Amino acid sequence: MVVKIEQSWNERLAPEFEKSYFSDLVHFVKNEYATKTIYPKGNKIFNAFDKTPFDKVKVVILGQDPYHEPGQAHGLCFSVNDGIMLPPSLQNIYQELREDLGITPAASGNLERWAEQGVLLLNATLTVQAHRAGSHQQKGWEEFTDAVVHKIAEEKEHVVFILWGSYAQKKGAFIDPFKHLILKSAHPSPLSSYRGFFGSKPFSKTNEYLIKTGQAPIQW
């Protein structure tokens, strides 16, 4: 099966594209786009991979679902298009960034600048029906993105995995903590941000580890 995804990822994920679950997933997703309003736009489904080639990955942030309201989702977890009001979770991420590193975050919620520095902003599910959170869960995307995380964890060293909330922590449960840095905290959503997200300092901890392992820090 031909999938339009960045070449270095295509080389590593090609076996997934030949599996029956992925064929079923493609059939489901194509039908959804043909009959309903689905986010993100079709050419942005694999945007996280296009912006962060495999060889450049040094940080992974795991999200769950794309945003499901108009104009928000563009294939990067927690990120929104330029000119879109910051969603509550991203507001809290920016607040923690300000407290952690003492820098004023960009006005835009577009996190492509992170992705281009090696931060893979990966949702577990890569598509969603408009106004229906979780509507494309358990259709095959989770199996695919599990394979992505496995590839990174197995083939690379000294990657920082930022796991916010129980969902992300379960998805990253197999990652070797002796080979990579795993940062866990509560999710940045308003429902849980005060239960351990605020004050967790993920940005400074990430940069300290990257520098310690001979890598360039992220300009957050």
C-alpha cells in the first residue's frame, strides 16, 4: 500500500502499511472523509512525521486525539493553526513553559517550530470526526502509533519521552528508562493540570538531558 508519509518514516513503517489492520483503517478513514467532516485535512494526517523525520527525533510528546473543532487540528498534538485561539490544554502548557524557563511563549499556538527542532508531536489517533472527541478511536490508529513509538524506542537512544496523563503513560509503558528519559506528569487539561502538571518542569528537564547527552537543546 502506498502511503504519503515522509521518506525516513516510510522506510521504517512500510511493514505496518501491509498489515490487514492498516488496510481496514485506510478503508474506514477514506469513507469517513467522503461522508463526514473530519479533522485534520487529509494532507495533514501525517504532518507530525513530515515535520519531524525519524533521524531528527529527540523528543516525543504523546497526545490522544486531534482537536475536533473547525480550524484547530493540523496533525501535531496540542498544536493549532496560526490565528486560532489557544485551547485550554495549550494555555496550560504555555503557562508551565513560562514558569519553568522564564520565557514568554509565542502568541501563536502553532508548534511547528518545536517539530522542526526534533519534537515529534504525536497523537495516538490521527483523525477525528468534527465535534465528536474520540470518534476514531479503536479503528486501528492506536496500533499504528504504537508501532511508531516502538520504532523510536528500539532504534534510537537518548530520546526524551514526555508522557502527560495516564493515557500517554500507558502507551509508553514499554520504553526502556535506562536508554531514554521518560518524563511523566498529570495531563495539562484544566481537569488535571493542578494535580502535578504545573511545576513538573518538563521543558528544563528535557533540555538538561539533551545537553548532557551531547544534543542541542530545544528552543521552546
